[in-house]
Amino acid sequence: MHYSNIDKKETKQNVIDLLESQRSLKIELAHLKLSTGISAIQYDGMPKGQGHVNGVEASLLHDIVKVQKRRDELTFRLACISNTLLTMHDVDEFNDYLATLLEYRYLKRWTVMKCCMQLVSDTDFGRGKYIGMVSESQFFEQRDQALLAFAEIYPERSKLIVEKTGDFPE
């Protein structure tokens, strides 16, 4: 992808926001699974109406459909994040390294220093290129590359990539 017409700063921030939202998406999904599981147990075996619509039953059905739609949306968003990272791992050794960098920093929520140390020991690219650890300046440069690569691969690119609107320098 050619980055000259992309607002890199905004695009990178969109990716950061998405990756950082993964934890809250997982928590919300877990809550919905638990709450609908309990609700289904509570309402199972309720008397059925005899040919007319029970208002409580219709309301409950509406709520269940609404919750299921939200569960599906959350599951889809989490799958998009996960599958984008898996695809990055499969592209080549460097993108594998970049995906690992994003996972450590944004999904595991590690400090920059811990990421810098682990990237060297945990990735083939890191072991082959660095001795000791990645410097913080190298980390941030590679993080920026990783964020843009993620945006490029993400299935819903339009939600992450921001086009430049003027001739402003970055």
C-alpha cells in the first residue's frame, strides 16, 4: 500500500485504539455470555401462550435477539483483530516480528522495556538482528511500521485508515 495519501498519525492511533479495546471487548463478551446463560436458565420452561402473544415473552425474545446481535458483533471484532495478527505472522519473518511486537505491547499490555527485551529472545527476526535487546527508539520505529501493516491487512481497512484531507506535513 502506498502511504503518501494516508494520514499516518491518525491511522496509527486508530489501530492503537482498536488493539487497546480488545480487553474490554473480551470482558463485555464474557459478561453477555454469562448473563444470557443465566437468563436462559431462569426463563426455560415458562408457560407458553395459547395462540396469542405474551407481552413478557415478546419483550424477552426481543432482548435476547438484541444481546445475540451484540455478541455476534463482539465476536466478529475480536476475530478480525486475531485473524489480522495471525495473517501478519504468516506473511514473512519481519511481519511475524511486527505482529509479536503488537501482541506484547497492546494485547498483553507489557511495558516498552519488557517488549524490547522479549522481542530479541522470542522471535527469529529479533535473535538474528539484535544482541541483548531492541532499543526504545528502534521499538517505536518498528511499532509504527507494525501499526501501519496491521491497518493494511485488517479486513475493514476503512475503519482504520484515514486519508489525508489537506497538504499538511506529518
